[in-house]
Amino acid sequence: MAKPTNTITEYRNYYLPPHFPALLLSGDHWRISDKQRDRLHFHNCLEIGICHAGSGFMEFYGETCPFQEGDITIIPQNVPHSTYSTPGASSLSLWSYLFIDPKEFFRHSLPSTWKNYELQPYAFQNFKYLLSRERYPEVWQLLTLIIKELREQKLGYQFAARGLMLSLYIEIYRIQSQEEEVREEKEGNKREREEQYGRTEEEEKGGGGGFSDAASPLSIAPALDYIEKNYMKQFSIEFLADLCHWSPTHFRRIFHSIMRISPLNYLNNTRIQKSCSLLCSTEESILSISEAVGFQSVSSYNRYFYRLMSQSPREYRRQMLQSDKQQAQSMSILEFSGWMYPEP
């Protein structure tokens, strides 16, 4: 079921502490509403969820996926989605969510040369967002143990959770790699058919083989990937458009239709998000941090930071430092405190 064209996409930026870049949202209050939302949201980090009870639906652009008790969700960063329980059911679905930054969390455990380190879906177009307990019992068991460790916080729980999360990540990576092999095989068969008959599938259907305005998030993946890896550099929107093989005007229109934000604002939001980590984990000056994340002037950085965070970089740093002192082992969130609880 395709989402309406006026769907709003909300960016949720979570702060993951540098010493342990993971955040668990769990508890009996995490029951998901049965109201279908008119907006999707996406995160700045990898989201792994588990449905403890109930059923419902997950929505992506142009796709609706049913879930049930025992299902696990794997949502990489920058993938717009939404979740709601089965309307009219006797009880709402109960969830736990784990947010992690794989590259930071496994920096000293896995080689940086791993393909698709961030589990981005555009490289694995058949990758399943939903994994069932019956088909993937190892994933379910590992995630359950991680949640138990982070809830109980017994002696050495962070070391135990790191080991379990490494095993969980490798299991997910293996599943995704298998999906990639399937995708490559299908693409190979498709190319063989096109070479044999001299016509593409789009031409057979009467199309011109180009992209439509109803493009999926996969279509702007090259631009999103480049921004993620090169946000600190200076580059033009025309350059991003060329990566996607579109004209600048068409690229801006498609980008905004998918992300509900302009390419420039998305780039600056990414820079602000990266700067938040530096504000919390270093003693660098505001000027140095603004330059490190790609802003050409500190005034421009301050203006964009306040627009996104509703406070100055200096105020944000002070707030995070105070929070860390008050709760040394706690996890924090950047923007709306309501994200710590499910939407009504």
C-alpha cells in the first residue's frame, strides 16, 4: 500500500554515548498505538527491534509489512518507516528497541573493510526488514539476551552486551550477505534475458527505463551514502545529482519527495548530528568542531544547530555533560524527550 504523497518524514537524532554507543528503549510502557500514522520517521543510527507480544504492521515507502509476536526488525539509518499495532486488537503490541552505531561500537572488533558496514539496504535490495523467530532463532535469542543484560545491568554487563551484540551483528550481516547473493543472481539472470532478447523489462512494459517521480529511497542511495562518508567536505548539489544520474532539478524534486527535506538541509542536519558526538566526546572548541563537520563559518553552524536542536552548541554541550555526571552509565537522547516513550 503506497503512502500518500503528503506524508511527512521526521528525523530522529539519538545521542549514543561514545564509551558505549548503544541505547535501549524497553519496558511495559513500550506498547505501540494501533493508529496508522500520517508520517514516517528515520534515525541517525541502526535500529533493532523485537516484538514481545501482539501484532501489527510496519510501513515503508510503497510497502506494508505485517509483524507478529517474536518478529525482529532491522532498520538501518536513513530508512523512513513507521509501526502501528493491529487496529481493534484486544491489546497493543509490546516492543523493545535497541539503537546502535555499528562502526563505533565495533570499531576495534571488526575490520573497517567489511562491505556495507552500516547494513544499508540499497546494496541489498532483497534484505528483509522483518525476521521471524521461527526462521531466525539465533537472532531472536541473541537479541533477547542483550536486552536482559542492558535491563538488569549486573556486574560487567557492558562487556557481556558487547560480546553478544558482536555475535548478533555478524548473524545479521550473514543474512544480509545471503540476500545479496540472491539479488546478484537475479540481476545476472535479468541481464542474460535482456541480452538474449535485446529489450529491457522496462521496454517490454512500454516504459523508457528511466526513473519516475515515485522513486523509492533506493534511488537516492548514492547521494545518501556520499553525504554520510563525506559530510565534512565541500561539494555541490549538482555533484550529488550526478551520482544519481539525474539533472539537479529532478534530483532535488525526487530527494524532497522521499526525505521530505531538501538535499542541502539534509546535509546540514547530518553535519549537526556528527557535531553532537564531538561536543560530547571532545574538548575541541565550537569553532574547531564547526570546521571539522564541514561548516564554512561558525555563525552558520550556530544558526543551523539552533534550528535543529532548539539550543546553542554551547548549551547542548553543557546539558550533556551535566547529564553524564548525574547518570554516569545512562543513555541519553538528543531532541524530543517524547521519543523515550511510544507515540499515543
